[in-house]
Amino acid sequence: MALSKLLHLCHFTKTLSNFGRLQANAPPLTFVPVRLFAFATPEEAAAERRKRKRRLRIEPPLSALRHQQPQQQRPAPTPQNPNAPKIPEPVSVLSGSRLNLHNRILKLIRENNLEEAALFTRHSIYSNCRPTIYTCNSVMAAQLRQSKYAELLSLHRFITQAGVAANVVTYNILLTVYLDCRKVDLALEQYKQLINDAPFNPSPTTYRILIKGLVDNQQVDKALEIKDEMEAKGFKPDPTVYSYLMLGQAKDSNADAIFELHEELKKKTGMEEILDGVIYGNLMKGYFLKGMDSEANECYQSVVAEESTIKMSAVAYNYILEALSRNGKFDEALNLFYRMKDEHDPPRKLTVNLGSYNVVVEGYCAEKRFNEAIVVFNSMGEKRCAPDTLSYNVLIDQLCNNDHLAEAEDLYRDMGNRKVDPDEYTFVTLMDTCFRENRPDDAAVYFRTMVESKLRPNLGVYNRLMEGLVKVGKIDEAKSFFELMLPKLRMNDDAYKFIMNVLFESGKHDDVVKIVDGMLRDEPSDFTEEVEEYVKEGLRKIGKEDVVENLKLEIEREKAEAAAKAAEEAERAKASARDAVASLLPSKLLNKNADNNEDDSQDGTDEAAEDQGKETTETEGDLVTK
């Protein structure tokens, strides 16, 4: 057994040695390619592709099912409501060519060329470069600053019809316009539209504008309701809003309500002392109404002290100036005004604005110190303040009421030099003062200038002008102004009877007849029974009471003749249109129609002859048969 194992080991050793020699002497192995195709022949691959295509036509792949399954489960999009309010564009759209357009319009506004700016905006609406709502708001805000309400509303109507979505600034501008024009109902309706339909919420500025306008229009109770609604919507208590409400209570001499609002503001803010100084001027008015001068002075000293932590703005200082100057503390008000001018350091600190000068000018006028008032008024430019129409009107009114018409007229001429447009109040104040100073010609000039400036005096101003001219015997001038204002004003019976009475008394009955003739032709509704009876009574005195009836008959006859002539002209126009259409038809078509008519008539003749021949033949056959 052991011997067999040894022999087997020797044989294995020899075999390994021989294999090593063979391997050393063997040639290197060559690369054997490996087949990587799934099919042995191309025909098998083509058959498999056809088979796979047939299977896909019957059963779509799972990936396609996975892509289609979410689409089948997704609900169909609901159609948008075309009447839904549009979302305003973000400020990021103000770039590129639209930004260049915005800057060009802003340049026109800075140059005080508002008509061109508004016209440019209108023309750009339907162009390739459509202006943004921010550009439109800039133009409307400039028109608002110059009290051009009609142009502003016209532009707003245009952009609304053009589909420019309004934002909260647009609503704020509209609220300001309606409240300035004392259209409180329209302002509240616009506010409800903002709350119910707009895709955005009102801003704190919206409530400030609305509450201030309601207070200025003596609707403090409604302003208090809006304040409660503002806080119910989550807005924080606003000291500016409370200052407006306190001002309204001060106008109503309700000191207790002022103190209640002050305590309410402290309670809602959780502070023992309000750090916004805008409320302290009206709080001082409450103390003055109660006769608490010492408390008012203590409040004033704590607010304006050097170490005071209360934040004072120009508006806050103006309220304090007004409280001091209107309660016998004008000297303290002047000291505060000079301090405000010294501390004024824009843009870091703003303590003086146009309202500050207006308060001081009113204080000087109340003290009958008109020369100093004019000096302060002319010094506005030192602090980069420019007077507006309201500032001029306040000073002009004070000067006119205190027999300083010459100085008032100098201010009126200065308005033109500073490019400040006077309004109706400016012209009416100067006109009334000229009548008091026995200067009717100058009064008539001011009224005519007002009309030529495209301003709209009301009927009361017109009546004062007519009465002033008639009082000094200027009948012809009064009649000329009547003819000027007749198409511009809606005259009432009293206005017609006044000018007719003046003409009757001056013996100008023919002019009265001309007025009646114009009324019957242009505005028959104005010729009421009362006016007709008045005219007949005046003409009866000279034996011409039938003139009115004759005028009516003549006008009716002329209307009938005009209607008949119009009908005749319409018939003539129809006839000429028919002739024109006939002349435009081709002549060949007409000839072809004529030939067809001749052929038809010839065919009819032949058919009739054939029928007659048949009847004759049948008759002869019957005779032969018989």
C-alpha cells in the first residue's frame, strides 16, 4: 500500500514537470472573441423586433401607464371668471423699455407739463410699450396735487377700460379725489369695492386717507366706525389715525372725547406715554377747550424738552403750532417756529414743511400783522418749501377781508410767476373784493379770466357778478356775460327772470324776445310756465303779448318744414344710391339677361304654336273618325 502511494506521487511529480516544460515552450495564446449579441442571426433579431412591436400595440409599456395615470386623475381646470378683478403687476415689470417710458413721463411731470404726460400715457396704452400702473399712478398723483380732478378721473376711466389692473395706490388716489370734492358717498362706495372685490387688502395709508377725509367732511362718527373696522382687520393702533379723530372732536368742541381717544390709544398700545408726537397738539387743544391752560403748557414743555424721548415730525410740530397760535399763545408759537427752522436739517431731520408756514401766516393775519405775514410767506424758499394754491388763497382771503386789495393782487400776479394755477376761490375772492372797492370793470375781468382758464364758476358766483354789474348800470356787460355763460351753466328760472327784468326796465324788449326764441329752439324745457307767464306779462305792457305764441307757431312750422326736407333728402339719397348700384353692374351681364329673356319669350311662342297644332290635328282626327 505504501509502495503504491509512492509510485503515484512520483508519477504526479513527473507530470507537473512535463507540463511546465510544455508551457514554457508553447506559443502565446491568441485573443478569442466573445459573442455579445443576443441573437445568432440578424433575421432572428428582426423577428424579435416585430414581435415586440406587436406586443406593444396590444399592451402599452408600464412606463407609459405610469405617466398617464396622474393626468387621468388630475381634475380639469375651472374656467376663469372674466369679471374677476385682475391682479396688479409687480414692481419688477418696471424695467427695460417700460422703465424708459416711465422716466420720460416723470420728466414731463417735473417740467409741469401734465397735459403732455397724460396724453403720452394714453397713446402708450395700445402701443408695443404699455405703461405700468406705477406710471399711471404717477401721472394721476401729479394731477391730484394740482387739483385737476376732471382730468384725473378721465385718465383713470381710460386705463380701466384698457385693462390696466389697479393697485392699492390707485384706490388711495381715488379716495383722496372723492373726499376732496366732498363726495363722501362715492368714497365709501370705492372703499367697499376695495374691501369686497380687490385681490389685495387696504394699507394703513388707505385708512388714514379715508378717516382724515371723513373728519374734514364733518363725519366723525363714521370715521370712528372705520377706525374700529381697521383694528378688527388686524391693523395695529395708528397714532396718526387717532390724531385725525382727536382733531375732529376738537372742531366739535368735544374735549371729553379727545381725552377718551388718548386713553384708548395708551391702553391698546400698552404704553404709559405715546412716543409718537403727532397726537399731542390735539391733546393740547382738548386742555384749552377745558380751560386747563397749565396742563396744556405742561404737556407742551414735556414734548419739546431737549431730553424728551417723544419722536416729533413736521406734522406733529404743526399741530402744536396751531394749538398755541389759536389759543392766545402766538409768541410761544413763534419761538417754536424759529426753533423748528433751526433744527430743520434735511434729509436727516425734517421739522418744517409748507403747513408750518401756513399756520404762522394765519397767526400773523389773526394778529393783524399783515406785512410780517407777507415776509414769512415769501421766505418759504429758504427751507425749500413752495407755496401751493391753498397757501395763496389763505393769505389773499385775509388781505382782501382787511382792505389790502393791492397786496392781494400782487400775490395773484406772483402766482403766475411761480407757475401756481389759481382756482375758483382765488378769482371769486378778488372779484367780490373789487365790487366792494367799487371796481366793477376789474371784477368783470377776473370773472372772464376764470372762465377762459377753463374753470367752472357756479350759479351763485354768476348771480353775484350780474347783480354787481347791474347795480352800477352796466347792462350791456351783464347781457354779454349772460350770453357767455348760457351754454356753460344750467340756468334756473330766477336767473332768466333777472336778466329779463333788467332788459324790460331798460326798454330792450327785442332782446327778451331773442332770449325766448333761443330757449324755445335750444332748451325748450327751460322755458317753464313760470318764465312764460313772466315774459307775457312784460310784453303785455307794450301790447305784444301775442309774440310768444307767434314764436311757438313759427318754430313748429320750421320744424315741420325741416322734417319734410329731411325726408325728401333721404328719398333722393336712396334713389341716387340705386342709380349708382345700377351703373356699377357689368353691361355684358345686362345683355345676357336680355338675351335670356328673348329666348324665353321665343320658346314660349314655339310651345304655344306646337300646342295649337296638336289641338288642330286631334280635332281633324275626330272629324275623320266620325
